[in-house]
Amino acid sequence: MTTVETTGRMRRAHCVQKQSVREIARRLHVSRKTVRKAIEAEDAAFTYKRAADPKPKLGGHAAAL
């Protein structure tokens, strides 16, 4: 999970130090996609949203337990 501190490092490296997305990803050990999301986000924190919630393994048996 990307912290606010890591997001700040990514944005600072890109905007102030003029580093490329590839170089930032290599130095911080994150994917280039994550770096792009952090740079393009309007606020400091960006979130991951699932398309659908996974179903629990217990399913219909949860009520019996």
C-alpha cells in the first residue's frame, strides 16, 4: 500500500526534481502505473476501489454459525 509519504516523494521527484516516471518507480520500488496515479491525483491520497466485493467462503452458512 502506498502511504501519503511515498505519494509525496513521487510528486516531489516528478515536479521539483524533474525525474521520469520510470526512474521514480525504480528508485521507490513501485510500479510505473502507481507513480502515474500518484502524479495525476488531485489530492495527496488516492484510493483503490474494487469493481465488486468478493463473496465470503462461508456464503450461506454464515447464518448457521
